[in-house]
Amino acid sequence: MDQFICLRMIQMNGVDLARFQFDYDMSFAVIFMNADGMIYGRFGTRDAKPEEADRDISLEGMRAAMEAVLALHRNYPDNAASLVAKRGPTPRYPTAEQYPKMKEYTPQINYDNEVAKSCIHCHQIHDAERQEFRDAFQPVPPEILYPYPMPEVIGITLDPRKRASVRKVAEGSAAAKAGIKVGDELVLAQGQALVSVADFQWVLHRTAASGAEIPLQVRRSRESVGLTLNLESGWRTGSDFGWRVSTWDLRRMVLGGMVLEPDKSKERIPLGLRVKNVGRYGNHAVARDAGVRPDDRLVSVAGVTEESTEAELIAHILEKTKKGDHIPIRVLRGGQELDFSIKTQ
């Protein structure tokens, strides 16, 4: 039998982005493919909560994914048509260094004491994608702002020890309305065989933010059941992208380098957020230069006064402002309200 390839990416210089599409914010991501370059599936995901980052990944899950991939490989090339969608559409740029934001990079890493400066990290692709829209004074599309949604965004939690077995269904969610039940094994989504949680994320990632129907085939009590998952417009916004490495660049872009966290003080304030830290250098120091300091409690930012998460606030500012706009910030410090203004990037 021909061998299949299990590949983990460690740098992106010169990498063919048409073939190697995965969640570029992941610190561990696996792509299974054969010698023809046909992709069988993906493995590797994480929860939005830092304390549960590895909740959705396990050695048992990795083994289950590899067993599923071997089964697909045994049926190749008869199943080739069903695998085509596991490779995404042609990207805007064939390699990372061709993005305008990364034009100083070359396809090769400079190993002569310049490795750190010349190596393109995976997450920089997300940075470059969003900056291109920002530089063009266009809104960042939801498909780029909310990449690779976790299954929880549609109301299900999958068992990390298995391929794609449903462990929990949220009441009233899109998944519950579709008829998905605890114990169901997701076999096919959009006609694609699922080998892991990451495979289901791939299907969600390729689904329009404006909403769509996703046909599902589940295995329930040894029987095959067909279901339809209906996603309404705006379904992606339930994702919290705050854990992502590329969020650091979003903070620079619209928060002037502020890092925000939930305010746990007994005296509640409208936004429910406090400044955990502020950048000190370059474009990340805009908020600090304006006068914002760590431990400041946010009263309002860019007109937002209702309780928000950091991700929700970033998304709001991205939608409502263009590069170069000034936004007002009001903070509570030592019992006194102070007003500042920062320039978005």
C-alpha cells in the first residue's frame, strides 16, 4: 500500500498555501495526505479558555484520526471525488511572503544569525490577511475574523478521545434544532468524511458567515441518520478569538496595544473590562502614549458602554472604524474618570 503523509508545519517561508490550509493560530496542527497531495483530513484544535487549551485534543483522538485516515487511504482513488473539498479554494497569494505585509521576507530562512527575523510564523498569515483589508479601508470579513469556529458555536461539544462523537448538545442551539443527539458520531458533513474535531471545524470554516445548510450523516445506535444543520446569518460571531496569537495584532490595530480582561472588582462598570497590560514599543504603544495604564477600568470605548468581551469590542471597532480614525476611551482610575483618544491602525 502506498504511504500517506502526516505533516506538521513549523514555518511558512515558501510554503504552498493552496495545499497547506489549516488554522494558522494553532501551535500543533496535523495534515494527513497521500503522495498525490490529496488531503484525507486534519487534526489539532483547542478551546478558547486558556486553562482548557488542550481540552479538545488527546492521544486517543490522534489514534482514532489516523485509523480513519488509513481507512480512507485503502479506498483511494475510488473515493477521490469526496476528498476534493478537503483542499480549500486558491488563496489570494500562493505563498506567505507575497502578502504586502510580509514583503520583506524571502522564501528561504536566513540561518546566518537571522533565523528569528527571517522566519515567517504561521499566525502571521492571519495578521497579513486582516491588515490587507484594513489598509484598503474595508471591513474585515467574518470568515477571516472568526476562522475555524469550534463546534460549540453551533451548540455541540465533541469527545476529544474519538473521531467526532457528540458529548454534549446545547439546548435551543442550531445543533439541537437539527436533531443532533448526545452519542451521535458525525460521519459526513457537506459530503466530507470526518476524521477529527478539526475536520468538522474545516467544514464550518468553509461555510459562509451569511448562513447556509450543512447536510450531515451521523451514526446513531449502529444506524445511519441524515440530518440538516441550518446556520443563520451571523452564526460565526459566537466565536471568541481572544486566545489566538494573531489577536495580538488586532489589539495593536484597534486598541492601541491594550490587552483587556474581565474586570472582577465588586463595583461593576459598564464594559466589565479592565486593562491587563499595554504595549510599550512602536505601534503597540499607542494607548500607553495616550495615557492609558494597566489596571484602568474601561467605562466606554468607541461608544460601546454595554458589557462586552475583548473579542466583541475588537470586532465592533473593526466594523465601525476605518484605519486612521480616532476613537474615544473613558477609564476609571482611582475613583476618577479620565478621557483619552487613540488612533486606529
